[in-house]
Amino acid sequence: MDKEGIKVDPIPDLKKLHNASLLYTIPSFHNPTGTLMTAQRRNELLNICRKAQLPLVEDDVYRELWLDEKPPKPLKAFDKNGLVLYLGGLSKSLSPGLRIGWVVGPEPAIGHLADIKMQTDYGSSSLSQYAAAEWFSSGLYQKHLVDIRNKLRIRRDFTLKTLNKHFSDLATWEKPSGGFYIWLCLLPSVSLRKLFELALEEGLLLNPGNVYDHQADQYLRISYSYASLSDLEDGLFRLSMLIRKLI
Ligand SMILES: Cc1ncc(COP(=O)(O)O)c(C=O)c1O
């Protein structure tokens, strides 16, 4: 990936190399990097996958959590050939406990997926589905989204301010325009394993980059969605001190 999202040029060769049958992508506020794929890159990605006859799974669970402006339209909006399976859900925007998500795709694919779902979990809770339907039809969900964006924006801005205060000589990062995550690139070369263990002894649980990509061993995923502002400030300050100790 680069700052505009997934890089498209290597896709045809990678498809051949791995005999790949599917491309999975999170175009809006990617987990863990926070990257928002540009409209142009979305277009290029769809074109290259169409040419390579490579179906896509578009995981768009962070779409509604935009903080500055609405993200570009989903890839699915331009999919004329039934190449894209589109995923959305309520786990990130409302409640993971509801276990409600959805998939948009060609009917035969949906038929197969419904079959598999039936065999793995007997289907989603009716009660959860009724609750979700009520949120959507009453307008409550739209109101909730406005509220959640306002709260998330405060958290994002506070976290960026805290990073500026304690990490300006230790790391680089981009300002995410939505979602939950800041992908922190550590400047000094420290062992992530040592840092992880040291932090754990202090009661700090880190999300090291190599959980997501074995090459990302100078990265940490910072999530500003859950901890209180005071815990964010305290945790980030203590993390910066641990890094200083290691170098
Ligand atoms: C991109 C993405 N898709 C799906 C999920 C999982 O969501 P759920 O709780 O609905 O299984 C996550 C959770 O972290 C995620 O980041």
C-alpha cells in the first residue's frame, strides 16, 4: 500500500504467483493503517481486477466513521460485472455485540454464502436483526452516526496532539480522516518484541505492526476509539518513555 491505498500494478503478477482467486481490500479507513483509498485508485483497482478476472471482497465496515469528509463511493458502486462482494456492518459504528453485518453481491454467490452461514452459526439473532431494523427505519442510526463522529473526532484530535507532544522525535504518522487507527512508524530501530514485553510488564498492551504484516516491524497500531482521553494521554506518554529507555 501507499498513501492512496492498495498499489495496483503488482496485482496481475501476484495473482499468477500465488494462483490467487480473490483480492481482499479495506478501501475506507483501512485497519491497521487508517488509509483512505482515493477515487482514482478505486477506479484503477476495479479496472485491473476486471482485466485480471480477479474478484474482490470490499470490506467497508469503517465507511460511516468519516471525520473530515465523506469517503469516495464504494468500488461496488461501479461494479457492472458482479466482481465485487461488498461487506458492511454495525460492529464498528454501533455495537459489535449485535453481530450484524451484510453482504451485497451476485445472487448465486449470496445463495452459497447463506448456505455456509446456516451451517456455521444457524443464522444471526432475530432479536438483533429487529433491533438493527428499528435503528435504520426510525432515523436513530443516522443521528447516532453524527454523535459518534463528533466524539471520535475529539478523540482523534486529542491523540494527534498527544503524539505531537511525546513522539515528534520518535515516530512519524499520518492524520487519519476517519476510522479508529493511527499507524505509527517508529524512527529509532527498537525491537518490537522487547518493547511489547516491557510495555506488558507496565500494564500496556501494544498492537505491534507485525501482527498485520511480517514486514511491518517498526510499526504500532494506535487505536483512539475506546480508551478514555486520560488513559490515552497516560498510555502514550508511558509508551514514549519506554521507547526512550530502549534506545
Ligand atoms: C476491516 C474489518 N472488518 C471486519 C472486522 C470484524 O468485525 P465484526 O466484529 O463484525 O466481526 C474488523 C474488526 O476489527 C475489521 O477491522
